[in-house]
Amino acid sequence: MRGLSIADLWLILGAIRWTAALAVTAFAIGAVIALGVAVARTSRLPWLRVLARIYTELVQGTPLLGVLFLLYFGVPMLLGIEVNAFMAAAAAFSLSAGAFLGDIWRGAIESVPKGQWEAASCVGLRRWQVMRHVVWPQAFRVALGPTVSYLVQLIKNTSLAALVGLVELTRSGQIVAGSTLAHLPVFCGVALCYFAICYPLARLALSLEGRMNAARAH
């Protein structure tokens, strides 16, 4: 047992970069998946809508921790491919982000009044042109607030990566607390780090949603 030191503080602060890297990676890959899901869910092709819905419901109905363990422990056992902690966590969180963001963006697309779709079609625009010039710009504004809110949730969920050994913010706190037995101050410090990251984003999400509601009221 030893006391807390500056080195412990730097270990915790340094681990923030892995939390940020994991959240950004998962959000970026998840956004690509989500775009495909949202387009598929609003497609005219029934089979494409069904496939996207199956993916969404399967991922949303499976605990994120279970997906993480399956990728980290299951892939090496079943396929003989070694997967490091960061790759497994990034893949699990990306799949989850794709499903949840896909649902958010689908709802935003469907919130655009049908009359605008019909009006754009009447002036000779093809469906992809209607989506690009009429639907997506409006859906983007609607989805922006909920998307930022989900990013906050994603950042907090990165703490699950500690269970597969990735030394991100939570895992660094566990290491320091285990070697110093100063659990309360260490995890209070970890919680403050998460708060410092998430609070500004949460306020931004509320601000964006408030602006959208005000715009709709007018």
C-alpha cells in the first residue's frame, strides 16, 4: 500500500486519450453504419427495410457487454484471430452506435412532412435528389440534438472496455485504487473527469433540442 502520487494523477489523466479515441472511433464507424441503416429503414424496398430492422432490433436487444465479450473472447476461440481490447471495444461500440443512431436518424427522416416529399417529386426531382436537397437537410437539424445526446451516452459506455483490460479512464482508476487503496478519492476524480467531458456535450444537446423546438413552434 502507498499514497497517491503525481504519477497516479498523470496515469488517470493520460487514460482520457484512450476514452476519447474509443468514443471517436466508435462514433465515426457507427455513423457510417447508421447512415446505411437509416436509408435502408426508409427505403421503398421491403426486404431492405426488414434486414435493417432485424439488425437494429438484434443489436438493441443484446446487452452491449455481451457483444463486447463475444468479440473479445469469442472471435479468438471460434476463428483463431487475436483481437486486442481496443479493437474489440471499438467494434462492439460501433455496432451499437450504428443501431441506435440509425434509429434516431430514421425517425428524423420520417419526421419530415410527407407533403414536402410529394411536392419535391412533383417538380421532377428523383428520389435521391429529394433526399439530398429536401429531406436530409431538415432531418439533420432534427437529429442533431439526439445525436449529441447519444454521444454522451457512448462516452460513458466506454467504461465497459475496462472489463476486457483496455486502460481507459475507468481502468486507470481501478489500477490506481488497487495499488493505493484510496478508492473514494480516486473514483471521485474519475467521475469528475467524465463529468468534465460529458457535461458540456449534454448542455449542447439540450441547447440544440431547445432551438429545434422553438423553430417548430414558429
